[in-house]
Amino acid sequence: MALSRCKSFEGIVLRTKIGWSAVKTDSVVKNYTEEAERNAPNEAQLQQANFDQLHRTYKEHENTLGTPALHQLRALADKARAEVFEMAEKFGPSLNQYFAQQAMPEANEALQERLKKAGGYFVEKIGELLVEAKAIPTLTDNKAVKKQAVEQLEALQKELFIKNACFAKCVDGFSATAYVRTKADSELDFAKQKANTTASPSSSAPRDVPHPALFNLLMRWRDETAADNGVEGWGVLPTSAVRELVTYLPTDTANLRRIKGIGEVKVKLFGAAIVGIIEAYCKEKHLAVNLLAAAEPPKPPKPDTKRVSLDMLKAGKTIDQIALERGFVRGTIESHLTQFITSGELDIYEVLPKEQVEEISAFFIETQSTGTQPAKEHFGEKYDYGVLRMVLAGLKRNGDVASGGGDLPI
């Protein structure tokens, strides 16, 4: 059995002496180990890795965790990089010089003074980072994403908490024994602090919402309602919908239906309760309500697609050019123009060459056909149905062929 598989040598009795020939080293493993030792990350790089991992999570799940939360995290990382990591790198060379001296750190007055100043600086900066890290929201209805974000954010907060405690200890003078004890104690203190924190089922309101108190009221109501009905919170009200509610403050069912994530079923089940909470809050704070209508500018009327085709024809475009530019088939444009020929707004001779109009007209007048099928059988592939309909529409308009009958409505 390979000794490398043993977790402990306790209780092992060797029957024979281990000779040098029995010790085997894999060169690949040896080279990897040496390379890993040479490239071992320093403390600052490990701290940066925590930020990078957290940033990756918020970036990958930006649609559920929210863009404002991602921006908040990026601002925190930039601040940490500029005020902590880069500054720590500047302390490195001078610390190495002190450590090269014979005197122990506790007895090195110059080093002690240096560490006291460093401690004061980093306590302030890391303390600010810790406060901002605690303010980063983990609001999402996706349980797996929330668990991942919370764990990574707590890991970062723990590192900041421990580092802050250790630097605070250095302000009074450095002692290796005191430093190690402080580090161990701070790990326990963080765990106690986490255990004593009574968090509600939903996190507190994000910084970017306009009415944090109302946001928390709605989230609390949502969680209580979900618990009473035995469903998940998002089943009552998605977090994204709560954001819109506190932004637009709807106080009637018509405006409530315009909130994304609130359909007819939710309006019937929970509409009165939601409107009641919002209405009471807005009345107390003297706030304007139903802001969604004011926030959305009136949509311009959609252009008449048939008239667009007519305008393009009047501008000198051919039917094929109009069809290509508008992404339609030729027959669609022909049907658009047929309507205006029927109404008299467009003359058939503005669309088709005189020779084609006269040839097709002669057939319809002679046969008095009121539909295009006989003409199509007569002309075959020479003219398509769209051309035949346009000519027939012009003839009916002028009374040369009887109206009614024939083709299905266009």
C-alpha cells in the first residue's frame, strides 16, 4: 500500500526497514509541486480571487440578481483594488527589509511604528469595504443562485472582518502571539455575529429602489402570504414585480395589471391586499400614485401598412422594390395597392403598363368575368393573380365589369 494514501501513521508497524530504492517519486508530480510552490498566490491575490468569483456570479445571473447589484459589487471591487490591494503591494518591499533584520518584529521599533501606521490606514479602509459589502443585495427568486451569492458574499465579508480585526490589533503594536489569537478569535466572532443576526426571509431593500420602506412592507407581506398558502414567495409576487410596484405605485386594478409579473389571477387573489398596502403608504407619505401612465409616453400610432406601400409607389418605387425593402412578398404589395384602386385613390395606369392593362381589360370586358380564376386559366403564367385583381378592381370601379362575386376578399 502506498504511504501517500495514509491519513495518519499512527499504529503502523514496519516489518522491515524502508530502503532508498523503495521511495519512488513521479517526476510529473514533483515538477507540478515545485511549480505550484513558485507560483503560490499571495494574500492580496487570494482576496482579489474572492471578488472575482463573486463578480462572476453576479455577472452570470445579472437578470435575476439585478444590474444595480452588479454595479454595486463592481464599485466595491474597484475601491478595494485602489485603496487596499495596491497599497498593500507598496508595503511589501519595506516589510521584507524589516524581516531581513536580526531583531524580532516585537523588538524592532521602526517596524512597530510602520505596522501601527499601516494598521490605522487599513482599519479605516477595510471597515468601509465591510460596510459596503454588507449592503450588496442578494435578492432573487432563484434559490440556487441566491444560495451561491449568499455563500460567496459571506465568505468575502468574513475575510474582511478577520483582516479588519487583525489590523486593529496592530494599531496598538504588533505581537505575533496576539495577532494569531486575534485572527482565531475574529473567526469565532464572525460566526457568532452571523448566528445572532435575525434576517427576514427576504433581504432588505436594495439601494436603487425609490421607496425602501414600502419595498420591505411588500416583501414581508409576500413572504407571510406565501407561508400561509404553502408556496414559494415568487408564486405570490416575483421580486421584479415588487421593484415595479414601489416605482410606479399603482392603487387600482387597472394600473396593477400593467405591472410585469402580475396577471389576472394574481390581481383576483392578491390585488386588493397589494393595492391596500401601497395606498396606505402613499397616503401617509403624501405621494403621487399610478405613475406608470405618466412614465410611459403615449405610443405613436402604427402606420397604415397599406398606405406605406402606396406612398412608396408614388415616390417612384416598383412593386418588386417595395416588396424587397419592406420584407413582403410581391402579392402582399399588390393586395395593398388593389385597395386604393378600388377606392379610386390610385389609377391602374400608375401601377401597370398600358399594354398589360388593355390586354387584361379586354378579356374581362368580353367575358364579363367577376373573378380572376377564368382570366388566370386564360393567361396562364403570363400574369399573376395580383395583377389580374388590380385590373379587375379598376374595371369594377369604372363600371366596365359588374361588381360582386368572384374572388374572396383580399
